[in-house]
Amino acid sequence: MPSLPDMTTPQVAELARQQAQAHPAHPTVPQPDEGQEALFETLLRIGDSALVLGHRVSEWCGHSPALEEDIALANVALDLIGQTQLWLGLAGEVEGQGRTADDLAYLRDAWDFRNLLICERPNGDFGHTLMRQFLFDAWHHEMLKGLAASSDPRLAEIAAKAGKEVAYHLERSSDLVVRLGDGTGESHRRMQQALDALWPYAGEMFLGDDKDAQMAARGIAPDPASLRAGWDATLRHVLTEATLQIPEGDFSHKGGRQGIHTEQLGYILAEMQFLQRAYPGASW
Amino acid sequence: MYAQLVKSEGTKAREEMTPEEIAFQERIDRGEKIEPKEWMPEGYRKTLVRQIGQHAHSEIVGQLPEGNWITRAPTLERKAILLAKVQDEAGHGLYLYSAAETLGVSRDELMKLLHAGKMKYSSIFNYPTLTWADMGAVGWLVDGAAIMNQVPLQRTSYGPYSRAMIRICKEESFHQRQGYAVMMKLAQGTPAQKRMAQDALNRFWYPSLMMFGPSDKDSVHSAQSMAWKIKINTNDELRQKFVDQTVPQAEYLGLTVPDPDLKWNEEKGGYDFSEPDWSEFFDVIAGNGPCNKDRLGARVKAWEDGAWFRDGLMAHAEKAAARRAQAAE
Amino acid sequence: MSKEWPLWEVFIRGQHGLNHRHVGSLHAPDAEMAIMNARDVYTRRNEGVSIWVVPSAQITASSPSDKGPLFEPSNAKVYRHPTFFDIPEEVGHM
């Protein structure tokens, strides 16, 4: 047994530092692979966005303006929940701590969530929900195109499947944005208001950090900034046809992908996680 | 059932019938289907509009008590299943409204009658869903009771109604099973989960029995509807069948049906059971159930809040059509 | 205003090579949306590969009371059915 440093000496801090330098890490615990950690993070970012937006969209079920819309929107929510299962399932695998998709969805607190802030914005009126969906879909579509070309086949496979679903989401949300923008005076006004209100949450989709840089360098996930051009083109095309004005400002709220959220997420989780929290360990 | 206390019109003895009415009745007796534009007695048409409309309203109001738990479902899979099920109910409402529309009434008109309180929906949806176990109880008992009625209605005399029921029954086959699966999980779970399951059964048992409506042995409306094959079985027949089917399922779960007088009757080959409190039923039908105001309020709100959306899309479609017409000139 | 969305009849081709079959109706402001709604409403269980929509108002139906005159004449033309002809067994499958 190695001798312990003499705790009574005034140089205890210095001794501790020397000790640490001599034994940089516990020899039996594997060092967290920085790449794995970034990959885990990337999977949470995409999976949490699908989870939180799917949750929001599902709030409409039974309350939409027409039966056909109720059914269509539920399909979108179902797709997003299905994608969540895949992304978070893979995240749990990559993390290697035995956590399932459900563990990740239901047993993390807000600061561990990595979704885009736009996904947690309240539904507002139906136009607001559709505009949020359109802005997200246009990004999601680009993102999944990038991920489908991932050097990691597990990601590529999920992205290919999700990409087909999201192509349809985008077709539908674009179509509705055009129709409502170019509908009545009231529908136009509501859609413009929704666009103005959501605009400051759009920029976050294209802000990268060092984790994104790592993933992009390894060809695992696209650099967020690289998605902007495609997104801009979709927006210009759809919003012009919708006779809506793209807002001027380029201010952007951010932090969701790093775990700093709006107040909304806490309420979403309080609701979503209630049963898992109230009956710990129960099986459903 | 989803259509309770449907008042039927024009009950007539055979000797009072016109030759047309006799011919119509004979077609039904031969098992022929009546199709939209064919001649039918006005009473047949009105009764069908009332019944199919009530059935459709029940589907969309029925989305609410379960929709209530979509955002609180305990796992991703349960959330997806519940959402898919509640979505199916919207679809079933849509199919049924379409069937009613073939009788010359529009969906919007029916919606307005619902919102004005002039048409009813099933009493069951005025009960609250208080715990997750209610998702199990609703699927198992409420859908179970509904299926009991809907399966024979596939043979109803009106073609579009019959076809809607066939499609609905096909889609609904998973609904009751998912409810029972929720109950099984709870019944095999922790003591708290088991208590939750029992509590849900306690609250939903009698309201489920009420779904079949009061005894109709003496009801002239039922007699006429049965002659027209709009109604296939009596309320009492279906209720008995439901109890006989459900009691062993409850036993399998290890749950107790909240009826001290429930007893197997060897002679009739079915259970003897207590009647629900019919005064409660009539209170609920009259608007005084625990959730009547909330349920109808939610439907009215969805309708009113959505008006600008429906109008916006209609306006765009008209503008686009006008632009196309102009371009073609 | 508040004009009701028109009603559409939906026809779906279930598999490649089959006829489109009438599956039901729905409401939509125009044909394009009717197609999208049909996809969401009537193919939730992978039921289709192709969708047709037709405004319900555009459907012209035979009058039910014509059922006799329209269809009975063909009942008489039994020679249109293969079983009308007796072919000796020795000839083999035909």
C-alpha cells in the first residue's frame, strides 16, 4: 500500500497535485472516448428534437380545426416518436451505460436535454404550429440528407428511413404555409405573425460548437452551418409563394443543443415524465 | 352504445304501410342493402342520420378522454400506440360522417348540431380519465362494449353505414387488445399499479354497462329500428354478452368486478349482475355528467379556433382555381 | 363566409396491377389537398400505392330504379360465361 501524503503538512495541495500527475487515471476504468461522447451528444441533439417536437404536435390530437388535419398531424407526431426511439436507442447503445431510449426520454432533467429551442415553443394557434413545423421540417430534411451520408452506417440507416418521412412532412407543411399565407387576410396575418415570432429561434439550427466540428471532421454528421443554404432556398421559395415576408433580423436564441432551455421544457418534462417519476422502477 | 336512445321515426304496422313502404321492408327482410339515392321512408332516413351522427360524434368526443393521456404516456411505445389509437378514432368519426353525408346532411351541419347540444354522443365519454389505468380500462371495457355493438352493425341495412362499420371493425381490432395489454401490465406490476388497475375497473364498470342503454324490451323505437336492421340486437342481449365476456377477463387479471351480486347462472348460461344506476345515466345524458361541459367545450373551441384555418384554405383554393381559369383563357 | 370544404371520393390502388377501388370520402378545399388528406386518412396502414380523388358532386350515378333495365339484359346473355359451353374432358383444360 502506498504511503498517504502527510495531511498535516502545509503543502497538502501540492502533494495532491503531484500524486495526481503520477497516476493520471484509474488504470481499470476506461477513459471516456472523446469521440464517443461527441457522438452520444449528436444523437441526443437529433433525438431530443424529435422527441420534444413530437410531444408538442401530439398535444393537438382531438383539437385540430378539421378531422383531416387531426389525422395528418398525428401521423407527423407518430413519425417523430418513432424516430426518437431509433435515435435515443442508438444514443443509449453508444453511451454504453445500459440506458434505453425510454430511460433517456423519461429520466433526464431539462439540462440534459439537447433539443433545439424551437421544438419546445408552445403550440400557439394552428398557424403557429404549422409555421414551427415548416421551419423545422426544412432544416430536418437537410439534416437527415446529411446524416444519410454519414460515415457511421448506424446513423445513415436511421437517417434514410426518417428522411422519407420528413420529406413528406416538409411537403405538407410547405403546402399549408403557402395556402394559408395566400388565403384570407386573417390567415395571412396569422402566418406572418407566427413567422415573426419563431424567426429568432431558427438561427440556432445552424450554430455549431466543437462537438459538431468533431463530428463533421469525421464525416459522421454534417456541420450545422452547411445546412443553411439549402434551408434558405426552401424558405425563399415557399415563403415567396406564400406572400410572406422573411423577417430582417438575424438575432438568434441559442443554448438548447447545449442544455440551456426556455422555461417551457420543464413543463413538458413534468407532464411527459410524470408516471416514470411517480412510480420509479415500475414497468408499463 | 355509441348510439344510445336513438329515437326512431315512423313506426307503422304493416297494414298502415304504403305499397312503397312494404316493398322497402321486403328488401330489408331479404337482406338487401339500401344505397344512398334509393327510395327510403323519411323515417328511415331521419333515424339513420340521428344514429350515424351520434355514432360519429361519439368517435370524435371519444378522442378527448384518451387524448388527455397522450402527453403523459409512460413510455415511447405506449405514447405511440395511444396516439395511433386516438388518431384512428378521428378516422372513424370521419368515415361515419361521410356515411351520414350520403343521406343529405353535411358534416358541418352535423357538427353544428353537436355544438348546439342538439345531437348527443355516448354517455361514456363524459366520465373523466384520472389515471393511466383508465387508458387500460377504456380500451378494454369501452372499446370492448363498442365492438360488441359494431360487429353486428356490419350487417346493417344501409350500405354506406355497413361499409363504414366494416372498415372500423377491421381497424379497431387492436384497440381493445391494447387496452387489455395496459391492464395486464398493471395487474402484474407493483402493488400501487395493481391498485390503480382495480380503481379504474371500479369506476368504469357501471358506465360501461350503461353504454348499451336502458332495457329496451318495451321500446317501440327499438322495434322499428330492428325491423329496419339499423339496430341488430337488443340492449339487454348485448349487455349480457358483454358481461359474460368480460368477467373471465377480469378474473384473469386478478381484478374484482365491483358487483357483489355478480353470479354465474347455470340455467341461463350467463352471469346475473346488478343493473347500473339509471338515474345517473339520465343525469349524464341530460348534461350533468362529470365532464359534459368540458368535452363539448373542447369540441366547440377546436371548431371556433379553427374557423380561420378552414376559411383560409378554402379562400386559397378558390383563388388558385380562378388563377388557373384565367391562365387557360 | 365559412364555406364548407367540398366532399371528395377517394379511390386507392392497393397493389401494383390492381384496379383503383373506392375506399371512402373526405373533405378538402381542393384536389391537391384531397390527395394529401387521402394519404393521411386512408393509407395509415400501408394500404395503397396510388390515389385518385374525385369531387363527390362530379359523380354521376345510375339511377337505382334503373337497376332492372340496366343490368337484367346482360343476365340473359349466359353465353358470355365460359361455363355455358360444354367441352369434352378429353380436350383438356381450356
